[in-house]
Amino acid sequence: MALIYAGIRCELREVALADKPAPMLEISPKGTVPVLQLADGKVLEESLDIMLWALKQVDQQHWLMPPQTNDMLHLIERNDGDFKHHLDRYKYPNRHEKTRNSNVYARQHRDAACEFIVQLETQLTATTFLFGNKPALADVAIFPFIRQFAANNPKWFSQTPYPRVQRWLQNWLDSDLFKLAMHKQVPWQAEDTPLMLDQRQSFAAPVPAGE
Ligand SMILES: N[C@@H](CCC(=O)N[C@@H](CS)C(=O)NCC(=O)O)C(=O)O
């Protein structure tokens, strides 16, 4: 989403995680997506690094939002740390806990994850987005994880006392930018003609509107 927002011209290679292409593993042996290789050969293999790099190139709507960049990075750190820890255990209790009742285990982690949701709900009390009335880096870095959290049990999530988070999430899910970014391609193959990101979508896609 950050690459599309910034209008970065780059080649897109869809990866099937069950069949990772050798050129990807050569430049990034840790084998996670996304991976971005820059024109000078430098490799970025963390999504936050890719977002920050893209926004440093072009950031017309000020997603980096100085001087609040560091506050946003702190919230993203909580998301990627504590919240992600509980999200993984809520989604896949059996991978983490073999002996105890996995329903109880999942629920404990769901409840622990809600501490972060409560913080987001508080931040959304006075504003449409996390750091004001327009979208910014923190919204885009965090909402995909809240999407996963909600999707694990949509009925339960829709009944939680977090109406602002629910509305904020829905706003992002409905956005053209998200739909463009989620558009799936067939996995890349070495003989393919390079597919440029801007060939499959219009650039500078509209982001959700503030109030
Ligand atoms: N912290 C990394 C996490 C990346 C990550 O774990 N991506 C998953 C897909 S969402 C992956 O590539 N998993 C490797 C696999 O399933 O083999 C980032 O944000 O870039």
C-alpha cells in the first residue's frame, strides 16, 4: 500500500510461500515476504523498512507526519511486538500450546490482545484515524493486523465494545488503496515479462477520507 501510495515504479513478483523462487532466497535468505530490492542492489526485507523507504521518496499526504513520526513508530512497535504475539496465539493456539485446553489458551490471548485494541479505541475517540483526521503511517502499518484479529471470529469481533476500531477497520477495508494492494497475481516465473506495479493499477489511489 505504501508503494502504491508513493507511486513507486517497481517490478512486482508474486510469491507462493510454498514454492519460494530461488532469486528471492538469494537476495533474502530469511524467506519472508515482502522483499524489496532497490536499484543499487540494497535489499529491504521488513515491511516497515519498505514503507519507510517508500515514504521517504514521496509522501504527498504526509503519512510520516512529523513531528509525530516517533509516536507512530512506538505504537507500531507495540503492534508488531505484544499484539502480534497474542494474535498468533489466538489464531493458532495448537501451534503454541499442546497440552492445555486450546480454547482457553486462545481466549486468554484474545483477551490480552484486547489491551492494544482498547488503546486504539482511545486514540480514535476524537479523530477518524490514529493520529488525526487523515491517514498516516501508523494506520496502514497496523490495520492489517487488526483485520486478522477481527477475521479470526468476525461475529465475536462485531459484538465487542470497540465501535471506533470497527469503523476505522471497515474504512480501510473499503478503501481503493487496500483493494488495489490485495489484487492477486499468479506467482512469478523466471521467463515472465516483468510486471510493473503501475501496469496493473492506477497510481495515487484514493485513501479513506477523513471526517
Ligand atoms: N516482520 C516481517 C514479517 C514477514 C512475514 O512473516 N511474512 C510472512 C507472510 S505474511 C512470510 O513471509 N512467511 C514465510 C512463510 O510462510 O514461509 C515483515 O513485516 O516483513
